[in-house]
Amino acid sequence: MGCDIHSYVECQNNDKSWTPEPWEVVTQYEDGPFGWQSYSLFGWLADVRNLSEVPPIASPRGLPVDVSGTVRERYDYWDGDGHSHTWLAVDELLAYDYDSTFEDRRVTPGYTYIGRTGTIRDFLGDDFFRDLDTLRTLNAQHPTRVVFWFDN
């Protein structure tokens, strides 16, 4: 059985006059970021399916207490089938040292240990950085975070 990510971008609402929610989901990015199945990415984001034993950026934190109503509804829909609920501020993602190295401890079919050393940047791949560039643009306008969890 596979594992998938459910991710949502939220921007902080600095003008509370039009909504009571401090965070709003960015509807134009409802399908993600990081919306592809990648156990390498999942391991780095939240220590989920971490076959490579990559050091995660952070341990799962649960849903933010002030999560938007839209994301709360989607969380409720998944009920007990979602796991490793967490969030990351885009500032955290932007500040991370992607040129740091680690030893990829993934085992290949037949149980052969690979033991390759490389950068986190190479490990995550180009798709991750395309999404990060989009998040950087949003974050320049309003504080932005990514709320996500996994299912399997």
C-alpha cells in the first residue's frame, strides 16, 4: 500500500476586516505543493517512509491551532486515516541549508546497502525547488506556511 501527501498552502491574513480567520488557504495551490509521491521527500519533510534515513527538517508538530477552516474540513474528512500531521513555515524552508550532506542509507532490492553521500538539494530534486520558488513568491507578500499530512 502506498503513502500519499495532502498539502495545503496558507497565507497569513493581515487584514482581519474581511474574515475572522488569521490564516487563509491559497485556493490556486489546492493541489499541493509537494503533491507527488516521493518517499525521499516524505522522509525529509516529516520522517515518513524514511527509507534513506535522511535527517528530517522537523518532527511532526500536529495541525496548527489556528489552521484555516478549509484545511480543518479536509483534515476532518480524513479522520483517522491521515497521519503525521504537521506544518512548516516557508521561512523555515527558505532558511534550510540544502547544500548540507548526508549518507543515503536506502537499501536496494535484494538488500544491497547503497551508502551514497550527497547533498539534500540533489536528494530532493528539481520539482521540490520549483514548488519552493512559488512559495517564496507568496511569502514575499504575506507570511506563508505549508500544512500537510500523509495517508496510506
